[in-house]
Amino acid sequence: MRTKIFKNLDEQIEIMRSKGLIINDEDKTKQILFRENYFFINGYRHMFMTPNKEKFISGTTFEELYATFVFDRRLRNIMFKYILIIENNIKSIMSYQLSKKYGFKDKDYLNPDNFTQDPSRIRQVHDILNKMKRQIRVNGRQHSATSHYLSNYGYIPMWILVKVLSFGIISELYCILKYEDQKDIADWYHVDVPTLSTYLALLSNFRNLCAHEDILYDHRTNRVIPNNDYHKYLMLPIDENGEYMYGKNDLYAIILIMKRMLSEDEFRDIIYEIGYEIDILDGKVDAVPLNSILNRIGFPDNWRYIVEL
């Protein structure tokens, strides 16, 4: 089995130089590598590599590589902020709908009879309800709001419980609701039930990626969002299989989801913030054209037009 051995900062720089990366300032490069981690920065090299992946494109500098790393960090922070807004919204809507219909005590709203009665999904229902009950046991005393209700009332209403539930659990919870409850929630966002289920799954996936500071800009999910009017209005390119090339399982898919799930003002804000960071990156990177960077993110060349639709 092959093993990786430790490389000091000088050796790390030599590896990059041997692949054609220009190092203009060794001392500053060492400081960045020491502070940010060679492995993490090197994860952004793919955009700057020649077709055979062995060398950097002629003229590529470390500053350009690092600028891409910083861009992804800032993009990740922007996306995380707005995904959290959607997370809070869906938690509020779901807790309101279920509390209104099934009661506000956990013994009432966590009753298995309140969820899908499909025999093939009974085990899934119990698994997810057990996850929620475990959150009450584990986190109930650790958060001030849940602790207050447990201490003073002996139960946690759902509008408080959602505070300690992960987006992943919320996404799973939506999938086991009765269809009429799913539809009431989906109607609020003007989408159908399967579409909202897919939206929540993708948002949860990207949320976790942002929270753990993984590489964001070229991430792709296994699930894809259904084609919608935005794909058509933007006239997004179609591949040889008849599928849209952007906005299906990439970061732009999350933008299309946000178009549905954020307020108009919130959506304008995120497009402005992302555009600002793209413009900064464009001013720092010359080795590859901007549209190559955008396309790797999953953004079409006319990505900003979505705000006008």
C-alpha cells in the first residue's frame, strides 16, 4: 500500500513549482500554506491544470490558486447564510402546520398515526421519530429554550423542538408526512410535493458541505431537481442526452431553489453578494477565462438574469 509522507513548506513549494505553478513571493506563500493547509489549497488546482492534469496552465500563479480558494470560502459563507434562512423558514412552517393539526405536546405530534401509513415506510417513520425523540433526550437540557419548556411544562412544543433538529432530519421528516400535510407545506412555496422533497434534500446536502468547509464550487449531488420554468426562460444549454447542463445538481440548482424559497429581497441580496465575489475573482485570475470558472461552478454565462425573472 502506498503511503504519503510529511512534506515541509519548502518541499510543498517545490512540488507546486515542479508542476509549473509560478511562486512570486516564497515567504508569503509559506505563510499562507502554513496557515491554510497545502492540501486544502491544492484542492483547487483542477481548474488550472492542462488537459493531461500533469501541469498547471502556463502562467498560472500561486496567487490565482489562492484567490480561488478564498473565493470558494466566501461563496460558502454566503450560501450557508441563506440556506440557514430557508432552514428556519421550513422549520417554522412545518412546526406550525403540524402543531395546528396534531397538537403541541411531543406525545401528540410524534404519534406515528400522524404520519404516512404506507406499510413499506412504517420502519422509516419509526426510525425518524426515534431520531427526534433522541434529540429531546440528548439536547433537551442543553438549550435554554428546550430546557425551559422541559423544566416548567414537562414537554417541548414542536416550534421549540425544531431548534435542535438538523436540516437533515427536517428533510427526512417531510418525506414521512401524510400527503395532505406535505401538500399544504409545498403549496406555500408554489411547488409540488416531490419537488419540495428534492429541494430539501439538496439544501441539506449543501448545508452540511458549507458547515464543514468542504470544497463547494464544483460540488455535485446524486439527486437532481426537476426541470422548471427557470431552466427554460434562461435558455440553459442542453447536453447530448437532452438534459440541462446547469442548474440540476450543482450550485446553480441551489440558486434556482432559492429563487422559489427566499423572499424577493433576500434573493436579490444573495445574487448581489455572489456577483460581487465573482467580480473580485475575475480581477485576480488571468490564467483561465471567467466563463470557465462559472461553468465549473455550474453557473451559465447569463447566471445573473435569474434575478429578473
